[in-house]
Amino acid sequence: MKTSREEILREAEEALRIIEAETLSPEEQERLIRSTVEGFRDYVNPGFLDYRKSVSTDYTAVEWSDRGNRITDVRGKEYLDCLGGFGVYNVGHRNPKVLQAVLNQLKRQAIHSQELLDPLRAKLARLVSLITPGALQYAFFCNSGTEAVEGALKLARLHTKKKGYVATTRAFHGKSMGSLSATAKAHFRTPYLPLVPGFHHVPYGDARSVEAILSGSSFVGDDVAAVIVEPIQGEGGVNVPPDDYLPALREMCTRYGAMLIVDEVQTGMGRTGKMFCCEHWGVAPDILCIGKAFGGGIAPIGAFVSTPEVWKEMIPDPFLHTSTFGGNPLACAAAIATIQVLLEDRLPERAAELGPYFLNGLSQIAMRHSAICLDARGKGLLLGIEFITDEIGFEVSKNLFDRGVLVAGTLINAKTVRIEPPLTIERNEIDYALEKIEEALCDVEAQQKKCVV
């Protein structure tokens, strides 16, 4: 060992004391901040520290606790969460019902045996079948959205016996090899080329370009297994497609015998005002991907869901696609409670009601600051405000961080600052966020004018 057993034990004991502590003294706070920064620098990735310097006025801010719609750092500064963990905290931070379900399950069993039948997986699969659109029935549970996409891509090939895929520009489907092949940004793709072959990328929102690939591929005998699409692009810049887009893709996929994979990892679980975003256009996919908010912000869990017809190739060998921790009891307990909270508290309806109110406020702000703002858009509580440059987007995020409001740019299009708070956000908190966004834009716009002079 590089370090003595005794020193390693002291390090572990110190970490466990931090986990156990409800509060820290000022000296303990500073020690934790210092050790966290050093840990990221020496053992995680110092690039994270450089990123934090670019988007915050205090890159050493260390998160400590969360509750409701807010996050508190170790020094006690409180932040209104208008980022929602990029779509994780739909039911709020540490939702009491979700937390209690996980604690109750933890008292009995944390991880399944891998051999006996685990009851919560069966319970959750039925609930997922009941809340998803169309004839979707069978679910495979994994640990993240990118894993859900990987499984969906494999299932499409398994069912259709075809090899190709159609994805879109500005798409984000994850960063594992298959999902990265569908993701559209060269910055993420180029270091890992060659990726999975057979992916065609066409402009998002343009159904004709999809049909051109489907038709051409069919003509030359290189048929497409699936079209994969986000009903609204999140990472791509909160891009809402034309109303006829998803219905057209549904019709084309049926006509050409391709699977329609709808990636609802970010848009699902009530985010846009429906339980699943594709329901806005009355579209039922062949395969649906879920993640992020599925575990209620308490446990990581993802899933891909499909119809009995598509799933039949998975039945002869249920070990054809597996995940050691997928569908574990803690994650299933969190997801079951999340579904109950979403329905019982009518959170999709809440997003449908509060989203236009928030968007109207953002649109008015964007018009007042048209020198730096291009647009405000979104659906439900998946919102974005686009600026004229990436740099302005980063400056706005940094300014809002200083004011105690968390937002962030997107991984594909940093010009757009994404706003997706918990669906539990209160109207007065929206008003507060709008006030701080206006103040931030005033500051950044004044700085831009000063720079021009």
C-alpha cells in the first residue's frame, strides 16, 4: 500500500464523521472545503475546478444539504435550485415520501440477491406500464439514462435485424459508446472515434430529412433499425419541435419498419406538463427511455420500456442484456414513491400551469435585454433563455450563482442557459428567480457596453 493502514483508516473515519454530522463548526467547514478542493485537484479531475471557476464567483463552494427547492453549501449559503440537477429533482429535494420509502427498504434489504425474484422490480414494472403511453408494457431497469439508451439501441437491432440508426443534430443521448454515437456534438465524439457504425444525423425538427434517410437506406438495402429522438432537446438548447414533427416520425417509422425510440430521460416524469413529453403530440413510441427524475432525486435508476411485440426477442434468453445493480430494491422503492408523488400531488399538471407563467416572465426579460438575449422558450418547466454568445451565457450563470440562484448552460449549446427547477417550485420562488435573472442581465449587459466602449 502507498499509505499505512492506520492513515487510511483515519481518512475513512474522518469521512464517516462528516457523513454522521448534522452541523460543522467554522473550523470544520473550512477543513472540509480545503480537503474537497484538494481531493478534486489530486484524485478526481482538476478540470472540474477550472469549470467551477468559469461559472461561479466562489469555485470552492461545497454543497452540504438540500431540502424542497433549495440547496445549502457547507458555509450555510442557500441557493434556489432552478437547475434541478439537469432534470433530476422533479419531486423536489429529499422528498419526504421518496426518502421514507428508501429508508424503509434499506432497513430490510438494499441490493437483491441476483437469483431470487425481487418483488419491487415487478411492482415498478407494472406501474411503468400503467403510466407510459400506448402499448408499452415490458421494462428493463438500469442505473442511468445513457444505459437506458444503450439498451434501447440494442433492442431495436434485436427486433428488426437491421443495423442503421437515424439521430438528430444537437441531440444528446449520453456518453457511453452507443449513446455517444447518437449524441451529436463533435467535441464529445471526436476523441473516441470510430464509434458504433451506422448512425445518420439529420437536422432536428425536419421530418423530411428523416424520411430521406429511411427511404434511401431502404432503397439500397441498408435498412434503419431505429429513429432515436428527444421530444424536446434539453442539452441541445431547449429546442421545441414543430407540432407535426413527432407524429410524422411515428408514421414514417411504422411505414418503413423502423423502431421509434423516444428519449424521455430529461423530458419525462412530468417535466413538460405531461407525464411523458411525447403525449403532447399523441405519439406512442416503440421504445421509451427514462432516467434522471425517475428515482426522485434519491436513487439513480433508468429504464427502457417497450411493447410485447418488440420484447419477444428478449424472452428466450433473459440474460441477453443484464445489469448487476439495475432494478435494485432501493432504486425501485425510490421510483415507486416518485410515481405516487407525481400523481398524488399532480406535479405534471403543476408544471403545465407554472411553466407558461415562468416562460412569460423570461420572454419579457429577454425582450427588455434584446442586446444580449435572442430568445426564451420551452414547455412546462423545461425552459431556456438563449444569448448571443456562449460567453454571455456563462457570465449570466456566474452572476446568478452569486445571487443564490442555480442555473447552467447546456453541454451541446452553452449559449442557452437552462432553467428546469423542481416541479414543486412555488410561484413566489419563480418571481424571486425572475427578479434575480433580470438583475443579472442588467449587470452583464452593462459590462458588455463598458467593454464595447
